[in-house]
Amino acid sequence: MEKNNFREELFRIIFKAESPAGKTFDIILLISIILSVIIVFMDSVADLNASYGPELYVAEWFFTILFTIEYILRIYTVRRKWKYIFSFYGIIDLLAILPTYISLIVTGTQFLLVIRILRLLRVFRILKLDRFVGASGYLAASLKASRHKIFVFLSTILSIVVIMGALMYLIEGPENGFDSIPRSIYWAIVTLTTVGYGDIAPNTFWGQAVASLIMIMGYAIIAIPTGIITVEMTRHKDQPEITTCNNCGKRNHESNAKYCSQCGSPLR
């Protein structure tokens, strides 16, 4: 009984932010995440690494062990352990500690620890930024609703760059830098997206004419995905907000529901 009470209290501290202990835990977690990312940045600077390499190494392992203990405690306190492990936040929590251990075998993987910055999404609630999380869900729903149109759009773009790349390969040829169709397709992508690195450029009249056409198409094409997503966001604007349970993640509750129909937790 005491063991269950301890685990429930630990669960409230780790996963909830309503209690003073929970808020303190989240604030400490927030500071630790930021400091650990700063350590990774500093470690990548050659001068700082040369001067403070051992100290940065110790600090990196300190935060990794700290987050490892936190990850184990999260698994210990939740009831549905596998659901947490394979959830979005569970995977992010695991990826936040794995690179340091992998770096013992593969040198350099510790720089992947910058993924820890995604853990800041978890502590939005302590800064009263829940509305931004809801807005991100709103945007995600719009992207999902327009996925078929976006797929058609991307397929069209892919066809255009393949055709234009092959055409430029025939027009310009290897003597002007277009030494293969894949390299010509790369040029077409760079030109269509109006990036224009300048590492490859057409020299013939017809090549420059095709390049001009692709540039004009690029300006017209950029606005298309924005319009597709905007239409879906407008369509979903007047739909009622979907209430999601913070405890188990169940969605699609009735508009007047006060408690989750799956786990019984109060709904916000």
C-alpha cells in the first residue's frame, strides 16, 4: 500500500504540474534541458573543447545520467509502461540519452543530444503555454486533412524537376557542368526553389531560356502549398474543439463531458 502511494505521489510530481513539487520538478527539468543543450553547443566549438574538454565531458555525462534516472522513474510510475515508451514523448526521452551511450562506440554521436531541445515541449504547461500546444494540434490536423493534395503537388514538382533536369542535360551537356541527369535534376531543384547556389549554371542560349522558365515557375509554385493548408485551416476554424484527456490521451469526448470516458480523469 505504501509502495503504491509512493508511486502515485511520484507520478503526480513527474507528470503533473498542479502541485508545488510538480512545478519545481518541471522548472528543474527545464533548466537542465537548456544547460545540457548549451553544453553540447560548447563542446562543438574547437577552442572551448580544447580548453574545457574534460569539464564538458563530465557535465555531459552528469546530465545524461540525470535524464536516465528520470526516464526510468517515468517508466516506473506510469501504469501503461509500453504506451509511454512508444509514445512521442517517450521516444524523445529515450533519444535524449542514447547518443551519449552510443558515443562510447561511435565517436561524435554525442552531438545528436541537441534533440533534447524537443523535451521543452513537455514543460509548456508550467509556463501557461498550453494554447500553443493546441494551436500546433490545429495545424497538424490541417496538414493531415490536406495530405492528399500536398502529395499530388509534390508528385507534380518531382515530375517537373526530372523532366527539366533531363532536358538541361541534353541542352548543356557535361562540358557545362551538367555531367549526369541526377546532377541536372539537382540543379533543377535548386533553381525551382529559387535557392540558386550558383555551383552549376547554364551557358547556352536555350539552357538559359529553360532556366528562366523554371525560375518563373518557382515563384508561382511556392504559394501553392500555403494556399492548400490555408484552405484546410479555414475549413476547420468553426469546428468544435476536440477535448483530449491529459492522462490517457483519449480524444473525441462529448462537448459537455467533464471526465474522461476511458480513465475517468477530469477534463480541462
